[in-house]
Amino acid sequence: MHTPQPNNPLHGLTLEQIVEQLVDHYGWNKLAQRVNINCFKSDPSVKSSLKFLRRTPWARAEVEALYLATFAKDRH
């Protein structure tokens, strides 16, 4: 069962949606400048980024924080 999470602004979003929205907003180059990880710099793709982010909690946290800083105000 899904429990409502009113205090979690990322609730209902997949990591793939987060990455795609950030890429659409910033582009790969600017995204790599904001979150310094190789999967955004060297031959970037959503698929390779998801694989890395799912295995690397600190990088995922940075990407989620950037998403919130960029889009959280738009979701209310």
C-alpha cells in the first residue's frame, strides 16, 4: 500500500523523472557543473546516470537536492 507522504516533496517521482527534468532544464554540461560526477560529464545518458545514481547514495542525494532547489517551489 502507498502511504501519503505530505512532507516528502519527492514522493511520487522516480529517479528517472528527476534526472530527465534536470537534463531538460540544465543540459548535460551545466548539470555536470552543478553535480560533479563523471556520468554527467563523459558520454552522458539517462540510463548510465540512473545506474550510477542507484548505486551511489551520496550522488543521488546531491541530484535530489539540486532537483528540490530547482523545482520544489514550482510544485506548490
